Amino acid sequence: DNESWREIEFMYKPGNLSAVPPVVVPHQPRLDWQMWFAALGHQTQSPWFTSLVYRLLQGKEDVIHLLQVDESKYPFQSRPPMYIRAHLYKYWFTEPDEKGQLPQQWWRRQYVEEFYPTVFLGDAKLEAMLAQHGMKDKGTLKRSADAPLPYALKLIRN
């Protein structure tokens, strides 16, 4: 409705202030890592982010699983979001109180700025950004069964 917003939680990056930070060593979650680099500059310096937004608006399952494999934690499991925007926040760990007790929330955050404007499927801004970077859907690619990879796979499977 473009008035009430729900956050999409990523598996590894901070979001929910009361969520325990996941232990991922030595794994480096690629999407979350890319998000960190994207936040260092303007969104136009990370054209892949426009494609991510577009695929989320389309409800592409493979892309949703990059953010969250637990479908119960994804707020748009029944239907894709109508609108998406991205805000940039700075996060810090909270600290124990004077008695050494850990607070209810693991994180504190401060709003910095809008990172990506509000867009929707069919939005002229979104369409222009997709076209500018050659990320518009081009239809399904069909390989010939005689192409090297399908041929090799066919030989292996038989």
C-alpha cells in the first residue's frame, strides 16, 4: 500500500535488532557481503541491486532464497511485494549494562538515508535502470542439445 512497510530479513546481515548475530566463520555470505560494499556508495554504483529488487518484485524463488531460506521469515511468502525501497542504516552492537547483563536487543541502529527509491513492477524509474544496465528480461535461453555442456551431461548421465 506504499504506507505500511515490512522489512525483509536477510539470513546474515543485521536487521532485526533482537536477533542473535549468526556465526558464519569461515563462510562469507556472498549477497550480504555485496550489500556491505553496495552501502559504501550510491546505488547506481551497484547495478546488480536493481536486478535484485526487480526479481524480488517478481517473486523469483531462487532470488528469495538468497535472502532467506526459512520461508516463515520471509514476509511475502504468499505473494510478492507490491513496492520495494531500501534504507541505509548504521549498526552497532549493544553493550552489557553496568551489572554485565546483556540487553534484550543485540543491535542498535541509526537511519542514514534512502539507498534505493520506492519502485514497483512497471515503474518507469525501475524500467529505465534495468534497461540502462541491460538487465531487462530477455526471455528463456534455449541451448541446443548438441551444445558441449548438455552433450557432456547427457554422456555422463547415460
